[in-house]
Amino acid sequence: MHVLIIGAGPAGVSAALYARRGGADVTVIAKEVGALEKAETIENYYGIEEPVSGRELARRGIEGARRLGVTFVTDEVLGITGDGTSFAVEGKSELYTGDAVVLATGATRKTLSIPGIREFTGRGVSSCAVCDAFFYRGKTTSVIGAGEYALHEVQVLLPHAAQVQLLTNGGEPPAGIPPEVTVYTERIVRIEGDRRVARVVFADGTAADTVGVFLAIGTAGTAELARKLGVLVEDGKIVVNAQMETNVPGVYAAGDCTGGLLQIVKAAYEGAQAGLSTVRCMHKKK
């Protein structure tokens, strides 16, 4: 059995440790460690005699997992597909396949503080092109973002929409934009409409008509990846049971993405439980 873990923080590494010790082949995919790496000092964690930086604690955890045979890959995850028995994780550099997936990329990233985003969420504003592209057949849609994830969402929309616009909000457009995509680099000041999205207004006073706006800021967060798989998300948090199982067979979640106490100790516990659950699933299939 091959377990794919998205995220290299305490939850992801703990899941990797327990899945690997249970006999699974494990690959951890992450662009970076995440919030732990940015913590200046950790001193409220079991076994830490003296304060340690988040970066150092993360390094120790990753090296310990590597010693047991866990494979770590530095890549940006753009999307995930699966049917409950096999899964494919689309990275910027490579496609990874496995029998189970653990989502552990931390808390949902913040949205932009642009007037209209919150008001029109579910009424033209979305964060999942795979989920909602079908509803925009033959219409004009827009993607807000300037990275590889934004480009990925553009490519998902192209076969469905009559026109796709990339709005970089002042950022540098990514390379490889299809020629049929219209690019706006001006900063966005608001999203307007009546009952649904109708246009995006820029700082220079111009506007772009659109009926759909897809948010793809930075990299894909856990909630965005979960929705692509049909995983239940409530208030930005992935819904799991006591075994860290989601509503989709073979998909587990652990750490900050499930809500609750946003602490290392909670993330490590949930990661361990998710790793053990993947092993139980492996034994049931035999």
C-alpha cells in the first residue's frame, strides 16, 4: 500500500511515521513545512527540555521519519483526484499515485479582503474550479491569483467557459498562460453585482465583466484540495470522525485543517491516528 501525505508539518509527519511503521510505503509531498517553521520558539511541547525554534523541531521530525524510510518530495500540489481506491496527486513537477491520501496542509489560508468576496461566496465566488466549472459553461469566468495554482484553475475552466480571465491583483502573471486567456494585472478594489457576481472593478477605474470569480491565491489550501475530492468541509474545516476519516473512503485529514486546538500536540495526535487508520484500511483490503 502506498500512502500519499500532503503536508510536512507535525500532522503530516506523524501520519507518515505511523503509516510507515505499519508497513505502508509513504510519500510526503509539500512545498514547505508550514506554520511550524515560522515559529520563533517552542517550549510547551512534551520532551523539549530547552526552548527550540519551530524550524529545528520541524527538521528533527522530518529526519526521524526519513530514517524510517519515509520519502519526502518538495513540490506544490495543484489538485487531487480519486475514486476511493486509488488517488492521483497532481504536483507542479510530477504526478503521484497512491492508495490513500492524508490531508495535512494546515489551516485554510485567508481569503482576500476585497469587498464583494464574502458577500458573493456561493453566488459567483468560488474556490474550486473542478467543483464548479460545469456551472459556467459558455460564460465568462475569472480567476484571481498569480501563481501556478491560479494557472491550474484557469486550465480547468478553459474547456467549459466561453472566456477565462486571469486577474493577478498587482502580481506578476505566471509563465505559460494560454493565449486565449485575458490577463488583468491591475489591483482589484471590489466585486460588484446584484444577486450574483457581475463584474470586477480595478483601482484604475476600469472593470471586467464576469459571472464567476474563482479564488486561487498562493498555493492550494487543504480545504480547496478537499473540495476537489468531494470531501465535506464546514466553516473552512474538514469534517472527520474519531479515526480521522473523511466522508470519502481512503481520504483522511489531520492537524489544523480539522479545526479545534491549533497546537503541535493536537496535530501530532491526529496525524498518528490518521496514519494508523490508513494501515487498518490496508489490512481490510487484504
